Amino acid sequence: MLKRFAILTMAAALTMPAAAISQTAAPNTNAGGLVELDDDRTDVNWQGRSIDELEDMDLYNTGGDKIGEVEEVLGDADGRITAVAVEFGGTLGIGDKQVVVPLDRLQLGQDGRLVTDMVEEDLAQLQEWED
């Protein structure tokens, strides 16, 4: 009985570190080493907008048509915002796609809207982001 208890105790102790490690999720990385930035971070922003404010912003083309929505804010290994993952296309979430849009293709309009000089066909040519 004591031997069985010792074996069970040792087995439990050996599995503890693995359980703790498995609970620490690695950041989602793809698309050339970009990482998904945590929307709780307040130490980084883009044009005065926090990560949380950028997420879920609608993206418009220069003609004023909505062409997508920011799903994730992406950054480099140092945590600087360098791009966003934009979801576009599809209907009611079916057939949509997420792509990486570099910050240099975006601007904040005077009305606070997120604007790009691209159209949906241009978005379709960008690198995909797998959430």
C-alpha cells in the first residue's frame, strides 16, 4: 500500500511541470515572424490608438466603402505594432479570410476611420493570417 502511494505521488510530481508548461500559451506567430499582440497592453500604440482600440475597427477604402475589419494587432519580436490582421470577404462569417496588412498601407482619416488605398482585390493578394 505504501509503495503504491509513493509511486502515485511520484507520478503526480513528474506530471506537474508538464501541466504548468502546457498552460502557458505561446503567442500566435506566423506570417514572417509576426506575433499577435495582447490587447491588454497599454505600453504600445499606433497613431494614438491602443491595441484594444484598433481591434475590431472597420477598414475603409479611399472611396468610403467598408472593405474589412481588424481582427488582430500584430507586432515584431520586440512588441512594436507593425501590421494588423484584417478579415474581409465572405458573408456572415462564411468564406471570409484574414490577411496581414502592414501599417504603411493604413492611415487614420480625419473622421477617425481606418483607411487604406487598397480594395478587396488587393487584400486578397496579401499574406494570410491564421488565427
